[in-house]
Amino acid sequence: MKALVNSLSIFRIVAAFAIIPAFLFQMHWTLFVLFSLAGISDFFDGYLAKKYKVVTKIGGVLDHIGDKLLVINSMIILAVVMRMWFVLIPIILMVSREIYVSGLREFLGSQKIEMPVDSKNGYFSMAKVKTFLQMVSVGAFFLLIALGSSITGPISGKALLYFLIALPYICIWGLWLSFAASWWSGGTYTYDFIKKIKKLK
């Protein structure tokens, strides 16, 4: 089971790089499917690791690297495609937050202090909510791009038409909600960082 959990994290790392050529060669459905599978793997590796008690340090490192690479690479792609302020602003600030929190962790790591994800509320910690919203919003954007590239004629079905009308709103609201959750959890990490730093004095 440990090998399976680590394999899911490794798959996410590979997928984070694989979405780049998928984007460059305009393989929009491949981009969407790869990102979706990687996002699903993020849930299952954490769930299986806790359920079967196979949480390891190397697994935590792989999971952390996979998450950050997938989020940052996908958001850079999204920023290139959707050059609008209401997309660019939350993306820039969320990528900045990821770098900021990684910096806090790196400093504490140099002091032999860990700063793990808040797990007091299980899967409903703000960091988990942030990751979930990022996966949903970015995935919705990639789906919108894939549908936009494949639908060339008039839309006959009402269900599909309503879905296409609603999808951009899901993308935008999801992105801004993930931005809010991102900086909320960033504030939590900052508070935790300050408490740990005071103990060093």
C-alpha cells in the first residue's frame, strides 16, 4: 500500500510536467484529463495513507512537491490562456502565496522544526479546502477551453447550452473562492510560524 500511495504522488509530479506539452500542442482534452486525474490522485494518496497508516516522510515530501508543481504549472498555463485581470490577479497572488508559505517551511526546516498542514479538522482544514477549490476551478477552466476548441457548430441540446452558460461563472467564482481560501490558510501558516519562532528565542 505504501508503494501505491507514493506512486500516486509520483504520478502527480509527472502529470504536472506532462500538461505543459499538452498545452503547447493544443491537446486540450488531454490537458483536461491529465489535470483531472492528477487532482483525483491528490485526494486518494492522502486518504489511503491515513486509512492504512502508511504516512512516511518521503511520501509527505512527494505529496507536497506534486501539489505545488501541479498547482503552479496549471495556473501559469491558465494565465497564458486567459489574459484577463479577474483571472490574472488571483493567479498571481495564489502563486505568490505558495512561494511565501514554502519560504516559511524552508526556514523552519533549517531550524529542525516542522510546519505540517493543519489536520485538526481532518479533510476540512482550510488548506484542504484551498486545494480542493483550486483543483475544481482550474479543472473547470481547462474543461471550458477543451469544449471551446471542440464545439464548432450550433448547440442543439438545452442541457449542454445551460451548462456552457454556467461553466464560466463556475470557473471565475471558483478561482476567487480558492484565492480567498489560499490567503486565509496563508494567514494561518503565518500565525503558526510566529508562534514557532517565539519558541526559538
